[in-house]
Amino acid sequence: MKPTTQLLQHINAIDPPAIDAHNRRPYWRISSRLAALRDTSAISPDEYLAACEYRAAWERVLASIVRTSQLDRTTIRTISGYGATDAVLRITSTVSSIRCTETTLGSLASSLLFWHAVDDLPWTDIAAKLHRQPRTVRNWTISALHALPDAWDHATRHSPPRQ
């Protein structure tokens, strides 16, 4: 099944199914704006990988918030064993890495990275938030992505002490 014309008007890029010796993806896939920067060589593969790790960390944190709020709404839910403690420690470590990265990069770069890598917002939406031109916001985001690998590597290497 091919995407409709209306869908293609609103989406940056769609990758067709890939079934060959190297791939087994029998579905259409929407390319992220982050992947578009990598594909146009605006960012390096290392910067792309760091941004993907940063996005995955944010997704773990956001998913834990949803799970926690769902647990709060249940009436008779108990968490037993060490699994819950380990999960809390893992998410705390993830939040610590994100905060360390944000401290290193600054609030503007961190906001740009979140809006671009995590929320996958178009340049025009990010520009409207900052009252700037889309081209300026794109350049600032690329600069933030250039600085991300060192900041993310530094943040993830320095894990909190074990208890």
C-alpha cells in the first residue's frame, strides 16, 4: 500500500519498503528531520548517533513518567522485589546524564535539541517559538548537534556512584 498524496504533502520524507539481502522492512517508514540532516551531510554520523542516544534517553524518561502516573491511578498495585529499585536508579541515571548534557550545552542548545531530535518539530515551528527565522534556527540546531557528541559522551561516562 502506497502513502496517499495528502500524507506526502505533510511529511518531510518517506522511505519505501526495503526487502533485500541486507534489509527486511516490509513497511513504509517516515524519516525524521534528524535523519534528513545526516543524509544531507549537515551533521556527521557520530553527531547523528549522539542525537539518537539523546532522543532515546528522553524517550525513556518520558515513558517512565507515563508509567508512574498510570501506577498512581491504580488502587491496589504493589511493586515488589529489586526490579522497581533498579528501574528507579536507571531512570535517575538517565535524567542525570540529560541534565549534565544540558548544563554543558546551555539552555538554548538543549531546547533546540529537544524540539528537533525528540519532538521532531519543523524548522518553522521552532522558529516561531524563538521568534527567529527558520534558517537561523536550523543553523543554531546544527551547531548544537556538532557540540552534542562531546557533551553526551562526558555525561554518560560520569555515572553516579553506586550505593
